[in-house]
Amino acid sequence: MKECIACGMPLIKPEDCAGGDLNAVSCIHCTNSDGKLKSCNEIFEGGVHFFIEATGSSKGDAEKLVRKNMCFLDHWKENPCECLGGEQATDEEYQAALEKL
Ligand SMILES: [Zn+2]
């Protein structure tokens, strides 16, 4: 299964893909209207909002969940950003959050 390089979201439907293109490497949420990937900070903040709304996490917990998710992706291993340098959720915390989605 293909996933967004920046957030790991499955790219199954054209409307989820950047530019509506199934060949895109990133999802619509991580991509600007010019087709370029958003900055790590923007994607990180978007993820934090997503987890707060979807799971009812506190901001601090949501930040740890997003770091856990993004640090797992090769794209951010190759392009590290300081916003990903803080504390990460444990495997148990991450799984518990995913079950609420
Ligand atoms: Zn994405």
C-alpha cells in the first residue's frame, strides 16, 4: 500500500492524493496548492490538530503522538526537523490513540 511520505496516510483514493493524482507521493493535507510539500512545522501542527480533534488528546500528548508517527517515516529520517526532536509517545500510547480514530 502506498502512503504519504510526510504523514503516512494511505493514498488509496485520488481525492486524498496531492493534486488528485494517484501517482503523487504525498497526500492533499501535506501538499501546497503549487504541488510542493508543506514545511515540517506545518505538517506537524496539522497532525497535532488532527489528534486533538480525533482522539481528545491534550496538546502535549498530541505532539508526542505526531512525533512518534512522523519520526517513523523515511522522509523525516532523511530530512530531520527540530520540531520532531522532542518527546515521543510510547508504542502503547500510540496504539491506544490509533484505536480511537
Ligand atoms: Zn500527508
